[in-house]
Amino acid sequence: AGVVLKEERGEVVLPGRGSRKQTVLHVAEKPSIASSIAKALRRGEGEKGGGGGLPVYEFGGRLGEAEAWHRVTSVAGHVFATEFPSKYNNWESTDPGELFEAPVVKKAVKESTVRHVERCAAGCDCLVLWLDCDREGENIAYEVLEVARRKASLPDERVYRAKFSALAEKDIV
């Protein structure tokens, strides 16, 4: 089925920013998917970096009609988890009915993942989210977007949701 980034006459349209190449951050749900995406997009060129944590692949290329600098990386599942405040942690003394009105606290699953996405997003012009096309993948996509927007100006028209069913090069490019 291939990848659909934005349907506008079947191509990705990036507003120009002068003669400077667009920096495109691609974020996958797990490292193995990031590797497959990078391999397909870079066609054998580019370097893997990241220094022991989540991999980052960087290389030049195109996105639609625009020249681009690609940065491909991943998270490892959810970026955030939600839980109840500590006063609700004792299930024997908590009335289950109270939980319907109780606040929830959002916490990073791993602070290192949050810092990783922030570092990768710094200076990027657009974001392509390569997460599973299910409710969980959609949730993770919004988590990644929230973190990326801390370090990059990413209006909605510069955020793309890749919809894919295969990771072969012919299906990605």
C-alpha cells in the first residue's frame, strides 16, 4: 500500500524556506522500524549515530520535490505513562468510584527518551511520524509530537503521519 504523507495531488508539499534544505525528523515506534526506514530512504548513504541509546540515521535526500536533510530515529514504545497520584495507590483504602473523578499524572516512561526526541527535534522543519496505524500508535504519535514541539516550531501543516503496511524500500520511497 505504500506511504501516504499528505494527499495533495499525490505528493508531499513542503513550503520553502529559502535555499536552505529542509530538516526532516522521522520518528518510528521502535529501532528496527527506524533502521528499515533509513535504509530505504538513504539508499546506502548516510551515517548511523546516537551513541549507544536509540539510533539516529542522518543523510541528505529529497522529500517530495524539496531537497531535505533526513534524521531518522525512534522511541521504544510509549514516551509517557499516566497514573493516579500517590494518595490513590492503596487499593484497599481507595473507593473505586473515586477514581472516575481522580486526576491523573503524566510521567515520562524514560527521561532519556524524552531528551533523545528533544535533541533530534532541535532545528527540524517538519516531522514524519512512523507509528503503527492503531490506537496505541496514534497515542504514541501525539506523545512524540508533544515532545518534539518543545524544541522545534512544528505547525500542523509540517507534521505528517506515515501510513504504511510494509517496510520494503519500494513501499516506502
